[in-house]
Amino acid sequence: MVESVIYRRPQLPTELLREVIHHYACSVPSRESSEPRKSYKPMWNDYQPLTLTSRAMRQLALEAWFEVYYAQSPEDLLDVWPEMSLWTRELHCVELGTDTQILPVQWSLRAFRRLRKLRIDLDPRQSNAMLLMRFDHPRSVASNLQELEVHDISWPSPMVMRFISDAFPGLRVLKLSHDLIWCNLCNICRFATFKDHPPEEIVYDNFAGLPQHHAMFLMPLTQLHSVHFTIGYGLGGSTSISKSNNALWTGECDACMDIMYAGEGFQSDWVERKKVLERPPSLKRVHWRFRYKSVDDVTMDLEDEPEGAPAQADEDDEV
């Protein structure tokens, strides 16, 4: 009697297949992440061939694809696959509403138990700062978030920092990208203008860096170790930021710098106050980046007028 021989194709261990998928995912180019209100995930066509090779590869490819979940409305989160609770680490939400209207459906994070990062893209044409309060449910998930990235807050006042610290107490990284800045001298949000282009970035390690009122409201975030600002700016102002950044610029508007820094001793006193400003206990780095933008493309909330009159100072006032 001849025994039949069953040939089985050898299979790689799941752990090794996972490493293969991870290496592949890192090599696939992502779309531009700085472009708001659009997904920056790689194209699905880059992953689809992997799902056709074997059952194990299909599972791992889907897991890698859904590590970032893109949602365009709260309803998109209501009927997600059960596997999202294990697969998704980053949730990218596009919120196009306004906080001047009562919105019936809250963004629920309930399905994403292993979520580590939340990105929120808002509509800068709408009053939207209060909409951040729609993303803190349930608290068991929101309180464990380690990174928050928010684009296009229409009015980035210190109250936004209060919303963030209340809703996401476990944050380690905070990234904010918007057109306006909060000036600690006049206590209003303004569009930054300078006489010359500012440095591409300003980095503060272990001191200063935050606007005073922002620092105060972020104090409850005991694990926060880095804050990243990306702000818009235009030309036509009267002052500039020098490469050495002697004035330790942290969002002061051009009008305040032009008037108040001219006073004898004010600038040096203001700088010294910044050096001893109390910050969140674990904060290591504050990073400012600048992007040039025409004032015509900036939406000014509350009908605020952009600073930077056509008239310029006769002499350079580098700070």
C-alpha cells in the first residue's frame, strides 16, 4: 500500500511576516501630512497586492493600513470594524462644523482602545475653537492619548490650552498649526507680520518658549515634554526676529514690539520674566516653525484686523 504524501508549503512565522510588512510600510511614500483636511495615508493600491498573497499577509496588511484611521464625520466612527480597537494607533478627524451651532453627534473614540495619537483638522473659515470639546469621549480613551495635533484653530487663545489640558491629561506631545498667534502683551490673537522673513524655526530647550498664558493652562499636563507651533506670517511689519532671537520671541505681535520694546528697559525686563516662566514640569522643548502666507488668504475671526500697516519703520528693529 502506497502512502500518500501531502506537501505543505513552509510558512514564515507571523512575527517575521509582521516585520516584513512593517519594513514595507515604512518604504511606501505617504502623502503630504501638512496639507489639512486631506488624508495623508499611503494609497490603498500600495497595500492591496499584499492582501492577495495569503491569509496571514492579508491580516497583517490590513492591520498596517488601518494603523491610521481617517474619518470625515463623527458617523464614520460609529460602525468601524471590531479589529480597529487593536489595529488603530492614530485617528485623523476632519471637523468642518462651527461652534456657533449645536451639533448633535459627538466624535466618539470608544472603538479605539489602543489609540495613541489624535489629529483634528478644522475649517479656518468657521469659528471652531470650542469644537475641541467634542473629542473627549469616552474619557478612558481621551485621557490615555499621548499626542494631539490640531490644524487651523480659528482663534488660538489660551482658553484652547485649557480645553486641551482638561480633555487630554496624558499628553506628551502637542502640535498646533494655525494662522494666528496669541500675543501676551495685548492679549489678543493676531496675524504675525515682520519687516523681514523670520528664521525658519526657533527652538527652546528646557526654558522659555511658551506664551505666558499658554504655559499657565498647560501646567496640569504633567507628562507633556514637547510643544510644536506652526504659524502663518506676512511681511509689512516694523520689527524683525534676529537669528540670535535675543528677545526670546514667543508670539508677540509686531505692533506691541514696535511700541513697547521702544520703552527704556521694557524689553530686557520682559525677556528676564520669560527666562523664569513656570512651565509644565516635564516640558523639554518648544518648537516654533513659520510659513509665509498672504494676509488675503487668512480668515480673521471676530472681524479682527490684521496688523502691519503699509508704513514701515525707518530703521530696523531686530528683536
